[in-house]
Amino acid sequence: MTTFVVVGGDAAGMSAASKAKRDDPDLDVVVFEKGEWVSYGACGLPYYIKGEIQSIERLVSVTPEQFREERDIDLRTGHEVVGIDPGDRTVTARSNGEETVLSYDSLLVATGAAATEPPIEGLDLDGVYTLGSMTDGKELREFVARSRETSPIDQPDSGPACQYLEDCSGPVGIVGGGYIGVEMAEALAENGFEVHLFQRGDRVLKGFSDATSEAVADHLDEQAVSVYLNAEVEAVDGRDAVQAVVTADERVPAEMVLIGTGVRPRTDLAEDAGIELGPTGAIATDAHRETSVEDVYAAGDCAEAEHVVTGDPVYVPLALTANRHGRAIGRTVAGTPTEGGGIAGTAALKAFEIEAARTGVLDHDEAHDAGFEPVTETIEAKSRAGYYPEGGTVRVTLTADRDSGQVLGGSLASEYGEGAVHRSHALVGAVTEGVTLGDLSNYDLAYAPPFNTTWDPILTAAKVLESKL
């Protein structure tokens, strides 16, 4: 019997395992996962911590029992793969002190990513957290419950803890103004904490446009989140537990600190097996996600992919990429070679009552390196017909190549529910297909007064930037 072994039981790993078994029921599919959780939505953890999602089990898409009993996948949780031998085509897994050596015909490395820890003193103090796993999420939810003295967590029909208390405040620090930092600022502020967010750069959400970053930062300020820009955190201060966050300029009291400075690919296992890494530091793959070692694939947050605009390898660890590439590997292993496709770096985010999205290439240095001459324009337009009784504004930033007019990237922000994220989908198509601003301005986008203006803000932005060229 042919054996497909998967290392890692989250999005990429379980997507590959499920698709391979579905396409070839005779295939022996074995998944090793060192933890207890598989196939879970880590992106939902801030909303679980906030209290909008009451049970952490709600974040699990498919349970281990369902994989084993309904999908006939040999899923072995609590098994850490400690070695890969490409010569013998075996993997060695360890569980409770015992080792298992298993031969493979095809192998997928889907070891994910780990939260980065910046060089800050005091990260070993009690009260310092990261948010890179389900266990981290549960610990943070428990911190919220303890701090707010609420009834036990995961209680049905309970909302954010703060609604049960008269006195609901306490200073907390968040280091990092990316996705996790901004989303957790909302989660903690909505539970009554006094939130201080520290960003060492000059703006939050660095991967978005300046205009989008400014809109989000302004809204955080409106929600009483203190944002410290150009603030290099030097230490977390305290005796045994966290008492303050220390920057070069000030000492800010805090009873908890969340480190949200990004993630790094887990590549040690692959490197030890002689599998090549790419220029991003993640595992290098070809279009079919095969690594430098024959019949060994890599996908998800440990692997890099090709950018649809630049053609260069990039490391953008997001959920859809992991699921899409995992599914493609499953088809390939089952006998139908399938390319996983490139990525545009598309992302979306909610911060209190604002939503933001981005796709493609926005950074001018990155565009220059890829051979483009970038030019950028930002416009603001109504989200719905002017005479309609509801609506707001959409801020759209477009970047294009000056010579060809090719759309390189876009970033949007709007009030929550006013369509920044859904409008970004048109831009994803534009940057993926390499269309020009003239092409984009002629897109036949939907119009009805409750949803849009006659000229969608995307179309208006394209026309304005084209005239600038």
C-alpha cells in the first residue's frame, strides 16, 4: 500500500490529508501532530478571547474523531516528528518517550510557524503572553476571566466579561501593531482593559497603505487605545510578574503584556533533513509545492510561495494559502499533479468599528525591486448612494506602474459594514490578472443604492490614478 505521511495537523496538513484520501481511498494517510488540536481556526482566537465566541471548540473545523472515523485518516495526536530521513524515506515520531519509525512514499512538511520573541528583557515574567496556538488563546481567555472575576469561561450566552462588573479596568500592554496587535487591542479594550499598544515603526499595519494605517490608528485613538509609534520596547519590568512596559522614553504600567511581533516559519525539521530554504527563510518549493527533496512537499506557514505581481518568492503566512496549497498537494499525491497557485498577499482586518483590506504590492521599494515604476493615489468616496439614508465613506489607495498602468496593489478602509473588505476582491482579481487601470475602471461592478454608488469607489480610484499617469 502507498503511504502519504503528513507532519502537522492544521490547515495545510489536514487539507492535504483529506483531499488525498478522498481522491484515492486506497491511499494510506498518516498524520502526526504533536499537540492535541487539529484543523482549527487560529484567526478566530482574538474573538474567542474577546468573548464573542464562547467555546474554544467552536474554532475546530473537524474533530480528530471525525478524521479517524469518517475520513479514514490515521491521525496521531501527541506525536512529535523528530526526524526525517529522505534516504531511507522514513520519519521518526516520538510520543510519551517512545519512538515510531514510519516509511513514506510521499511526505508533507506542514510544521507551521511560531510566534517571534523580540530581544526584550523580561519576557520570562509571569503575565507575558503570545498568541500562536490554541493553548495560548485559552490561557489569555483565562487571564481575562481571572482579571475580571467573572463566572467560568466558556459559559453559554455570556458576552465580554466586562459587562458583569462595575469596576472593569486594568492596564495591559501589546507589543506590535500588526494583525494580532490590533485585533487584540479590540478584544482587551472591549473587556474593559486600559490598552497600550507599542509599535516600533512609524505606523500600525505596515503592510497596508499609509492612508489605511492612519485610518486604523485614528480609530484606535477614538476607542481610547493608547498607540505609541516609533516606540522601541526595551524591557518588560517587574519582580516576578509584569508591572510595566519600558521604552526608551517612558515606563508604562501594565499587568499583562502580549507579544505580537509576528511569526517565523518552523523549519528546523526540514533543515535537518537537508531540505532547502528559500530567500525568505521559509521552505522553498516549486509550483506543485515540492521541495528540493523528491516526493517531499511543504505548505502552510512554514513554506514560501510565489507572488503573483512580482514573481518573486515571498513569505505570507495566511489561512487561505495553507488550505489551498494543502488541497493541491493532496491531489498531486493522489495522482493528479496540481499547482497550488501564487499569492497576492491579500488580507483583511477588523478594528472596533472599522474594517480594512489590502492586496498586491503597495511598498514602492518592493515595486522598484521588481522592475516597476510605482505611483500611488488615495481617494475617499461614499459607500452607498448619496440619497440613501445609510452609508459611510470608503478610503481607497491604489498603486500602479507608471509606464504600463498595470495595477500593482490596493488598500482600503471603511466603517465596519461599509464594504472595504468586499470591495478588495475586485482588486485581487485585478492584481492577479495584471490588468491596467483602464481595464479596472471599466469593470462592471454591481450597483444598487443600498450597496454602492453608481461609480464604485474602486472605479473612481482607478480613474483618478489613471489621470495622474
